Amino acid sequence: MEHAIEIRGLRKSYGRREVLHGLDLNVPAGEVFALLGPNGAGKTTTVEILEGYRERDGGEARVLGVDPGRATSDFRARIGIVLQSSAVYPTLSVGELLELFAGYYPSPREPGEVVRLVGLEEKRDARVRTLSGGQLRRLDLGLALVGDPELVFLDEPTTGFDPAARRRAWETIRGLRALGKTILLTTHYMEEAQALADRLAILRDGRIVATGSPRDLLDGHTTVEIRYRSGVEEVVLETEEPTRVLHELTADALAAGRELDSLQVRRRTLEDLYLELTRDGE
Ligand SMILES: Nc1ncnc2c1ncn2[C@@H]1O[C@H](COP(=O)(O)OP(=O)(O)OP(=O)(O)O)[C@@H](O)[C@H]1O
Ligand SMILES: [Mg+2]
């Protein structure tokens, strides 16, 4: 199978309000795909339709070759899910909960391995209700992986993670990719998308406004930003010829015996592109 996920003309309304206006999307098997977009853009709605947890109102969807609107237990065993908000069993311990979930799958991972994978070794015997927010989120990730799924849906998997935990989660996600799994994730962290995604789509008000690899999306934009401080004023220049502009700036400063304070040269980032494409009123 070429694509783990195929979507054509996907539509969804809540009441009379349409929130997905005909999405087209392919996620090749074995890739990490990031769905980006502002709050309310329709990411969770899309992901939950693909997981078989919400009904679509129009269009076609195939997930691992199956229509998620007719999801069977067989289909559910092949996917792993981190929901945006999770409700777990507060009185079980971390280890017990993973054991419980492992029991739902035909060929689960060993729960002890999953505990290590998400960095909860020291919390293995702790009750779920005593975990911190970030630790709970790590447990959510563990619960998505315990069934050893082919396809993993991660809806904001690292929200609330400390920087070290986030890096660790990235390593886990890369590890899944190396095993040939497909990962669809949503995130509000552009550096996360940049670090992980083979491809991404930016969603705005229920429409895809850009799709491609991070590199392809940024390649069309060769502008470089140069910043420095002149007295109390911050000078910002955008140029397609950074070599020439920098040469002139530094030559002038040298001739005048001045320093270009706080000099920075910066390429456009995914965050710049994202902010442009999702800005209100465009
Ligand atoms: N169960 C629901 N009933 C009615 N409206 C809903 C429901 N779920 C989502 N919506 C609306 O659909 C739109 C898309 O919501 P969705 O949760 O898919 O956004 P999102 O992109 O995941 O946002 P966030 O980044 O905040 O998680 C929003 O306007 C939201 O208010
Ligand atoms: Mg969401």
C-alpha cells in the first residue's frame, strides 16, 4: 500500500456550521506527517474522523485501506492514538494501566519496554492520579504505543512536556518511523514539525493552505532577515542578497569605527511561513 491515509473532499459540520470544507490529503506509509494550524482550524476533527471516532459528512477517507467510518476492532488494533485530552483510570498504577491496555491488543509490546520508551521508569508503580501533567502526557504516548500499531495518531503529543522530555519524545517518534510505522501528528510547536515531519499540511479554517516537506515549503522563499541595533533603534532588513547587503553594512560600520550591535542574520523559518499563511484577515 502506497498511502497509509488517503482523504478526498472530506467534509464535516457541527450543526449547521461546516468546519472541514473538502480536504484532500495523502500520507505515504512510513512517513511522519504533521498537521498544523491555529486553534479551531479542524485538526482534531480530521484526526478523530480518521481514527473512526467521529463521522464525516462528505468525501472519502481510507486509513490502512479501510474506511474509518466502518471501523472494526481489527482496524482499531492496527492504530495507536494519543487523544488531545485523555481520561484514564486514576487509581491504577502506570504499570497496571499499560498491562490493562496491552491486554486489548493481539500482539502488544512488553509494558516494561513501553515504560522505558516514554521515560516513566521511576513512576511505574505510582498511581495515575499522582502524575504531573507532563508525566500523564507521556503515559498517553505509552498507551498509544503499547499495541505496537502500524499507524499512530498523535494529537499534540508533547504539549506540557519539559524540553528534555520533548526531545525524548522526538527520539521515540523517530524510533517508530525507523520501524516503518506511519505517524500523523498535530502540534503547535513549529520546531517540532521541523524536527520530525517528512511532510506537513497547514490547515486554516477547515482548508489546507499549504502542503509539502518543510524544505519544499521554505525553498521558494529565499529572503534573509538581517537585524542589528543602531542606538535605541532596531533595524530590520529583508533581502535576497544577504552577502552584498552584509558586506556594505559591515564595510560602513568598519569605516566609521562602529560596532553593529546585536547583529543577527536569519533565514525564514517554518514559523514565519506558518504565521503568514494563518494570519487573520487574509
Ligand atoms: N463536538 C463539537 N461540537 C461542536 N463544534 C465542535 C465540536 N468539536 C469541534 N468543534 C468546532 O470545530 C472547529 C474545529 O475544532 P477542532 O477541535 O477540530 O480544532 P483543532 O484544530 O483541533 O484546534 P486546537 O488547536 O485548539 O486543538 C472549532 O471551531 C470547534 O469549535
Ligand atoms: Mg485539537
